[in-house]
Amino acid sequence: MPETVQGLTDVNPNAARPVSFEDTSIAFSSQSDFKLRKTYWLFALMNKGWLVNLGTFFIKIALRLNLPIKFLIKNTIFEQFCGGESIQDCERTIGHLHDVHVGTILDYSVEGEETEKSFDETTLEILRTIERASESKDIPFSVFKVTGVASTALLEAVQIGDSLNKAQKAEFDRVMQRVDTLCRRAYERNVRIFIDAEESWIQDTIDTLAYEMMDRYNHERPVVYNTYQMYRWESFDHLRRDTAEAQAKGYYLGVKLVRGAYLEKERLRAHEEEYQDPIQPTKEDTDLAFNGAIDFCLEHRDTISVCLGTHNEDSCQYCIQQMKRLGIEPNDSHIYFAQLLGMSDNISYNLANAGYNVAKYVPYGPVDTVMPYLFRRADENKSIAGQSSREFNLISDELKRRKNCRSK
């Protein structure tokens, strides 16, 4: 099938170079000494789990009491992990990423809104990200969460199979209309769009919406991507099943591979409600499933276009080696890597420098409404084994390298 989607193909000419995630000179090339020292101290603090817990607790109280701490938040954790409060605010970040051959994924990260008005407003904002993406190859994807345009309770009721009343049916019709509006606009503007994964008790409903959108808009090219959380033991089987379905119906399967973000919540709910834990028994099982899914996607790239949403260096290196083994060019438009803004620059920048397709998730939104996202980022850095330490050590190495260079 022909490939016409936009991609970052005019990348650094040093294509197919060996990739070292230890090369801090590339990883932090766009950061001034001042910015790097500021990031150093932020990760030094985030490296202390008890301090993250304490800080999160007091920030939530301060926001609830309307205490004047937004300036502090905006110039520390918000600045590190967000592009700004609006798309316009993100333009500087988009430009910086462009300079190092990294794409941008504008991620409107407002969470916790549960009204029809807020769902409509979020839909309009995501449409704006699609329009902005259509203007530049520097923004290869748009993204949205279905819970940004739909009630979690409604999605769960649909998944359980509850009989919806007249009002609920009308509400779900509006959800489907919003999702279709976003995917149709992405199709019309030749922009690829991710549908993010969420909790297992609403994921089947999200999957059903995603596959319906793929069958509508993915026959000519990969437009809609669903997300597979490989820490769920069912995900690999679902990937195989969905590939067969796409092949049978003749459309591209858009796949974003992640490990998963709701482990503690998933296990607690499974225990409390006494159903089978949906999470893999061990992290090793998750790693095996993730790398197995890489193999499967690469071997079926006539049907699958894939983005690896991962901060795991081993999996990125594994994908690189498998691409080489299969003779796949680094800038093959069916294969992308993605990381979050403010994290794992050693992966993003070194991959891009070697000619691979890379994009950064760039969250944005008003400080107040983005705080739930930022709390999750802080908690994720604390809970992922060694994540903050890894970031901290890499920054330390780069500061030492710069100091040594100046002393010579």
C-alpha cells in the first residue's frame, strides 16, 4: 500500500550511526548551562521519594486555598514538563525540538473535567492541535484521551454492558460524534492521531471506538493509532487479533506501544473487586511482551505503522537492532519513537541525531488544570525504578563534561 503521510525525513545526514544513550553532549546540546543546572536541582529533589510525596501534598493544599504559588510551579515543574499554557506558548519548544530534528506531539493535558461543556471545549482544542500539525512536518502526530471528551462513568457503563437509558444513549452518541470529528479532521488534514490508553475497565470501549475509526479513515494511510499497554497480559494477543482484522478489512493498523501507566490502580481495583489481575506477573514479563510486540510490528509493517512510546533504553536499542536486521532504514515513515518532554533526552536526541524518527509529547494547558498531569509525572519519576536517578546522573555527567572542556 502506498505511503503518503508526512514524516521528518530531512533529518541529520549522519543516518544509521551507532546510537549511544550515554552521549550527553548530544542529549543536552540545546540546554544552556543555566537551564541544565536548574534541571539538575529539580531532578535532585525528585530523586527523593519522600520529598515528592510531601511537595505534592502541600501543593494540592496550596492550590485548594488559592495561595500564590503558581509562579513557583510555572517556573519549575511546569516549565520542565510542559510547553506552556497554550499552543502559541508551545511555539518556542516546537522550534527548539525542530533544531535537533525531533518532532512535537501537542498534548492538551487538561484532566478531571466531567461536563458536556468541558468535553466540547476539549474537542475544539484538540481540533486546534490538528490544524497546527497540518501546517508543519515538525508536528507528526496529534493525540487525545477519550476521557477528555467523555464521562468515565459512561464509558464504564458501556463496557460492562449496562442498558443505557435514553439520556445516556444520547450522551454516548455525542461521544462518538466527538471522536469521529477529531479523527475525520485528522484524515482531512493528513495528520496522524493517537488515541491514548486508559484504565482496563474502560479500555474495551475505547478500543471499539478506535477500531471503528481505523476502518473509516485508515484505508489509504495510517491516520488513527490505538495504544497497547504491554504490562497487560492480554495486549499481545489483542495486537495479533487486531492485525488480522485490519488485514481482512484492508486498512492500516496504527499502533502505539507503551508499557503502561496505571499499575498500582489496576492491581488495587482487581484485588478489591476480586477479579483477575490484568497486569503481567513481573516487569520481566512486560519487557518480553514489549520487545515481542516490536518484532511483530516490524515484521508486519506492510499493515502496521508503529510508534514506540517508551523511556526504556534497552527496548529502543532492541528496536534499532531489529530494524538493522530486517534492512529497515532509520527514517522509515512507518516507525517512530516518542518520549515525554523533560524526560529521557538522552534517548530522544541521540536517536534523532542518528536519523531515526522521534517526537516528544509536549503537554500544555492552564497551570491549574494541568496539575493532575504534573502530579502523575512526578509520581512516575519516583515510581519507575531509577528514572530520576538516571536523569540526575546524566545531567551530572554533562555538567562535568562541560566543566572539563572549559578547563582545557
